[in-house]
Amino acid sequence: MKESANFTKKQKTTTPKIKNAGVVKPEQAKSRKDELIACFKPAGDDIVMLVARLIDEMVNLEGELDKLRGVPLIRISQKNPTVQETTPAAQLYTRLLSRYTDITTKLIARLQKIAIVEDSPLRAYLKTLTDD
């Protein structure tokens, strides 16, 4: 019984703490934002203005998620060493990941609408067949 208590204490004190884990530099965030905005450029400036805030939020969430990846998400219960508990960081990570997924889904849906508006060579050919 004493060994498990010692194991818990050792586990607590030897939890790795990663300094500067997932820190996103401003120039990286800027380039990521520019990369995402470039996807929407063919649709026009008005569409870019509509999605710019979502892209800002997406880049911000990417930075926050990177920071949380370096933090322990599970800890061993002090009452029962065989039980693992989630940390508040794990709960925050799941909420932020959910928001990130929602934003990504919305941006992809917008890109698909843009792609449908543009005529592909196959659609142009099919239109010529139906016009005859």
C-alpha cells in the first residue's frame, strides 16, 4: 500500500512541464491568416470581408490549442491512484477544439458554395448539350 502512495507522489512531482510549448509567433499567425484568406480571394472582396473574422478566430484558436497540447490533460486521483481524472485544461481543450471544428466546417461549406458557382469544364459541356 505504501508503494502506491509513493508512486502517486512521484507521479505528481515528475509531471513534465513544457516551456513555450505551442507558442505561435505573430509572424506565423499572420502567414496562416494570409494563407486562409488566399483561399477565398477568387470569390471576391465581399466574401473575404465576411469570413475574415472567422479566419481571425480560427488562427487564434489554433494558437490556443497548440498551447494546451503541452499541458498535462490527465492526472491521477489522490483518493484512488487507479483512477485518472481530467484536468481543467482538458475540458478547455475539448471546448476550444469544438469551436475550431465548427469554424472549420463553416469555412469549408462557404468554399464549397464558391466552388459550385464557378463552372467546371464538365458543367460547361453539359450546358451546351442541354441548350441544343
